[in-house]
Amino acid sequence: MPATRATAPTVRTGLRAGYRRFLAIPTRWMDNDTYGHVNNVTYYSYFDTAVNEHLIRDGGLDIVDGPAIGLVVETMCRFRKPLTFPETIDAGLRVVKIGTSSVRYEIGLFREGDDEPAATGHFVHVWVDRATQRPVPVPPAIRAALEALVAEGLG
């Protein structure tokens, strides 16, 4: 039976336990806005950092000379609690779908030690040939690194 809103796995709630990898990201003084909390646009920077750190470190992504690159085609953020400077954020990352040339990630931003996210969102990459900008299959090393992050019961 397909999952419905009432029967969806707990992992969909965005709790810390539902994410496969974490990256600690310290907030910076410049991240704050005039209201005293991290500006909304900065959350997207944290998403980008979490995804690309994994691709570079575990997938061997060559951001300078690699023949294939991931272009962001969709992103979304749901703000739940304000983040501030100074604190360290645990950026949780999981993969919910890997297609032939695309990947959908979900990211949760957590205060250190907090099980409920301050923000959740998603991020979609389409892999393209660097020169032609035409879609290509997700490179094998990248695919392997992404498969390690696939969260069960999602997609």
C-alpha cells in the first residue's frame, strides 16, 4: 500500500534520525540580518554547502575540470525556527530520488543536539555535460556516493 500523509514513514517528518549524513556549519556574523537572525537566503547557501561537500569529498566531483556538472533546477526551504550567530548548525542530508540524470536531495538544518529541524528543504540537481549543457547520466562515482545517502521509504 502506498504511503499516505497519515501512514507516511517517520523519516518524512524531518527529524534528525531521518538524515543519512551531517555536516557541521558554523554561522557567521555576516549571516545575520537586521532582525538578529540568519537571513533567509543564507539557508540556501547552507543547503548548497551540504550537498557539494558530499559530492566533492565522497563522489570525487571535480568542480574545475570535470566533464559533467550538476545544475540546480529546483530548490525550496521551509523555515521552522530562527537560527542565529554564533551557533553551529548540523546540516542533515539525504537523497530521496536518483534518476538517470537528476537527483533530489532533502536537507534539514538542526541546531547542535536538537532533534527537530530549524529548517527543511529540497534541492534538485540535473547533471549536464559541461561543454554542451545537455543532460548526461549521473557520473558513476557520484551515483555511488549518492546511493549511500538514499533514505529508505522515500521517493
